Amino acid sequence: MVVKLPAASRKLAKDALALRRTLPESARAGTRIGLAMASRIARGLPVDAERVFAYLSRAEPAYRKARAQGLTPDKSKAVQAFYLWGGRPALAALRKRRT
């Protein structure tokens, strides 16, 4: 199923992409696939709901652990990558669609 994610997800992806450009290569998160998805999300384009949900579901535990340690996207690749994919707003919206 193809969906558009909420505006909050678009903002997170856009901000994460902008932050990533300011970081040294060693601190940048995101694979080629993840960056393509982040670009689509940031532009408000439709995305594959199952693919985004699958990634965010797998990445959420690492994101929660990093945030519990007080880490921010500039200090944690786990947080940065989670935001690239639309973060908690995307995950919440996709969970609602599944019920």
C-alpha cells in the first residue's frame, strides 16, 4: 500500500537530511535506500507503507535506547536514521493504518 506520511514525518526527514549534510562522513547515518526514502518522505511523496513500517519497527528499539541515553541525531546514528525514515509520527500513523 502506498501512503503519504504526516507533516511531522516530513519535517523530521527534511531536518535529518539537512543535519546529515553538516556532519562529517563518519557521523552520517543512512544507506542509499534509506536516503532515497528520506528524500521521498521529506518531499511529501507517497511511500510504500509496509517498507517504512518494517524499517521503523526494527529500528525503534535502538532509537529508544539512544534517546534514553540522552543522545540526539547529531550524536547517534540510530536516532538520525530513525528520523530519516519519518520517526515516531510515521510509525504511529502506520500502526493506525494496520488496525
